[in-house]
Amino acid sequence: MSGFSASWLALRERYDVQARNKSVLDAVAAFASARSSIAITDLASGTGSTPRAIATLLPNRQVWRLVDNDLGLLARAGAWNAPAAIQLMTVPVDLARDLELALDGQVDLVTASALLDLVSDAWLERLAIEIAARRLPLYAALTYDGAVSFDPADPLDDGIIAGVNRHQTRDKGFGPALGPGAAATAIRRFEIVNYRIIQGRSDWTLGGKDTEIQTELVAGWAGAACDTGTISIDEAARWLASRRNAIQTGKSSIRVGHVDFFATPIGTR
């Protein structure tokens, strides 16, 4: 998997922190509140944004297994100067091939951030089955849902985002990706295996001061739309120039749709 640069992950982290749904986080905290310690497995950890975002909601004594196949990102994740009561273990695993290995051992909670829209329906079904077999809860955050809005609007916006959403369904290493349909599909998968779901929106809301991330997004989106052929190169260039001008003059705002959910087995573990 992976393919995401450390610089991009660093850029997006504070927007992820701001966007995480509070009601879903409250449910995670309530689940953990009766425990004196907790063991968490974080799937596709990247540089370790999930533990940094939610560690304060959990018991002081925490053991995190940070799972990814990118050794460079894992090295950055393991370098976090965590509180003394938090133990970090970095675990190189190819999740497409060895998901079961990632879930073995002492685990009280599974987490994943910005992962599910990259995986296939078959892999997601496998995840739900494996987690349900172990009767583990899952906190899945920041799953892209395809809903993007711009201000000011441009006639080419719909074509660009249609191309982006088509591009999102390409194989990211797990088979044909679910892309914008991932959150809804994941929730159905966990309901099928008798899980209770608490869900909420976790949209990025980017304003006039958020120039760096907006600039990165629109460049990537223009390229994705061209790559899928939903618009021409000339149209993409025109759209990108217009968007960059709005960003540089502080007149651009973008909303990027995401969904968070917390899935828990019905009944006691």
C-alpha cells in the first residue's frame, strides 16, 4: 500500500485532527473509560497521526502496534516522543496480504484513519469478518466520501470531482478501491456481522488561510481528472489556474467530505 509522502501526511494532520467527529470520539472514550490500560492496533499507521490524535482520550497506560508496509513512515511514527506510559511498537506488515497477522495478539481496539476508501470490497469484507471473529471494536476515521464543494464555484468543478472520484476507485494495492462508497459499504459490512455503529461527518473545511493544503489538493485533483479522461488537459489547466488565483488571493474555500464511525460488537466481549 502506501505511496503517501511524509510531507503530505504532515500537511494534512492538523486538518484531520480538527475534522475528527467529536461524537464518535466520545464513543471511543466511553468504551475505554472502564479500562486501566488498553492495547490498540492501528492499521496503515503512516507517520502515527492516530495515536497523536486520540491518546489523551484513552487510559494512561497504552500499547500501540503501528502497522504499515512503509518502513520510512513507520520510522517517523516510532520517533514520536510519547508520554512515558505509552508504549509504541512499529510493525511492518503488508495489510493486503497479511491482515490476519496484524490483528493477532493482545488487541482491545483497532483503529484506522484515511484507509477504507483505498481498499476493495473484498478486503473490507475480510476486515469485518476478522474483526468480528475476535469481537474487537473498530474506530475508522476520515474516510473520503466523494462530497467536495468549492466557493467560488466554477463550471468545471463537477467534472473535476467526477474524475477524482473515478480515480479513487482504482487499485491502491488492495484490489479495485471502494473510493467514495467506502464508508457506507463499511458500515453495512459491520452491521451484517452484528455490530452497533456510531457515525458522524468529519469534513475538512478549508478557508482563505489554508493556502498550502488547498494548493496541493487542486493540483492533485486536476491531474486525477485528466488521467481519467473526464475533462481535457486544456479544461484542467483553465480550472487549475482559476483555482490557484482564488487560493492566492485568499478567496477560496473548499469542503472535503469524510465520515468517521465507531463499530462495536453487540453484546459483551
